[in-house]
Amino acid sequence: MFQALQQRAADAGIPLRKPPPEPTTCCGRGCNGCVWEGFLDAAEYWRQEALLQLQG
């Protein structure tokens, strides 16, 4: 998803901020408030922001 939107933006000459980095501290226990939950929220926010910029 990140690469596809970044490529579309580059082709259109639209600068996007960097997408959120993937977490590296997950313990794999399915914790409430897992770092992956925060990452997915940030990734969706980034996607929505990128789509708005691409729409002009």
C-alpha cells in the first residue's frame, strides 16, 4: 500500500511525508494496546492523508 501510493504521488509530482515505520518491539502475546494496533491506526491515517493529497 505504501509503495503504491508513494509511486502514484511521485508520478504526479506530489510530495508525501514518510509512512509510519513498522514496529520492532512486538512481544507476540496479543497484548491489549499492541504496538501493531498503533501502527495500523497510523498507517490508515497516512493512507487517508495521501489519498486526499492525490485527489487535489
